Amino acid sequence: MKKTKYLTTGEFADLCHVEKHVIFYYDQIDLLKPFFVEKNGYRYYSYHQYDTFLVISLLKNLGMPLKEIKRYLKDRSPSQFLELLDAQLARLNAEAESLRKKVQYVSEMRNLTEEAVVAEKGVIRTVTLPPAPLICSRKPDSGQSLFMDDFSKEYTAFCKSNHLSDSSMVGTALKVEPDGTVDTSRFSYLYAYAHDSGKCEDASKSAYPGIFPGGKYLTVYHQGEYETLDYAYDAILSYARENGLPLDDFAYEEYLMSDAAVSSPSEYVTKIAVAIRE
């Protein structure tokens, strides 16, 4: 054999961009043996073994233990390699989907917090909001209302059944009575914004489709504990009466900033939006 056709351990390690001890270790555990060893103990590797090293590195980076890689390399075949790649693709796709959702959650939380920071608190405004698909904890048109004592139970069940994370925005819809008042001790349903063209891939069968109606809204950002939201409702409902604005069926509460960003409930920021009936 001509040595010029082969690589020393150091040369092979340089080709693979690893330290020599990695190549020595792979030899020691019979994972990647030298192509031949001379009587003086010098190890030599062939260039085609670089492809084997790449497969080892790929599988190792994908989380496969060295023992399993060794077992695969011992009896490898095209069919086994395809099965291995299919299994790894399925796992990577699942991880990518999980990462996509985490990115979505973090992005939502950032947007909500930024909105809360820049919002002018206590100022009532008339704004135009776009329609948006929702998933709801109960039928939006059922007319049922629950006492706020039931909120925690409903909230926990809604988040759990629909795989909503702590960073997902879950809002509360409160019924606006025909006389233009809102009983803040009762709520009608919880909601979260759906994604992917109105669909929520994690929505359970117990979730109900709904819609955040587009149109003109009276909005106000309230800073303070949830127990002080009555003041915000009093202000926005008084504004509607004084300006002769008929209100639609529901008021929507969205909790933009809470314990995750601030240390005191007095710094909580809640957005209230009530549709103007046209």
C-alpha cells in the first residue's frame, strides 16, 4: 500500500475538523477503525472514510447515542439508511413544529407587552379593528354567563384542552346588556385568537369557533388591578351614553401585561374594547 493514498490520524482529524483524540476514541470503541495499522502502530485512514465520519457526526448531532450509531454502521444497508432518515425526518419535523409554536408564543407575548408599554392609559378612543377568527370556551351566541368565581376553572380547562401556553393571549367576553350596562361580575366566554386562516390545529373538540367582529370600537387601556376594572367600564359606558353611541353585544377584555412583566398588580395593563353598533 502506498502511504500517499492514505491519511495519518492527524491529517484525517484535520479533514474532519476535529481534535485527534476524537478519532482515537472512535477507534477505541470500534466505531470508526483505521483503514490499516502498520506494525509500528501508525494508523492510516482512507479518504472514503470521511463519508462515514460525516454520517457519524450527523447522527450524533441528531441525538443518536454512539452505541446505536455503531450498531447501525455494523449492518448498514440502503434500506436501513432510508428507514433511519425517515425516522429522523419525522422527529425533526416534530421539533420544528414545536419550535414554530414557541416562536409564535414568544412573538405574541412581545407584541402584547409592547402594546401595553406604549398605550396611553385611561384615554377612551374610537378605533377601527379588523375581524379575527377565535376559538371560544363556549358558544359565543349561547347567551350564557358565568360568575367570575368560575373564571379560574373555566380558564384552566380552556387552556389545557386547547394546548394554550402561559404566553397565549386568552381574553374574556362580557355581555353588554340592552340598557348599555355591563355586569363585571359575570362573563360569557373565554377566547383566544386562532391562527392559520382561522384554524387552530390544537383546538379540542370542546372548543367553539367564533369571530371577533370587525368595525368601530370604543377602547381604553386600564392600568391597575383587575378588581379596579369597574372604573374603566364606567368611563367607557358613560362615554357611549354621552355621545349617543349604541353598543354591540359584547365587551372584550384582553390582559396585555401582568406578572410576567411587572411585579405589582397595580401595574397590570388590560385592554377593553366594546363594539359600536352600526
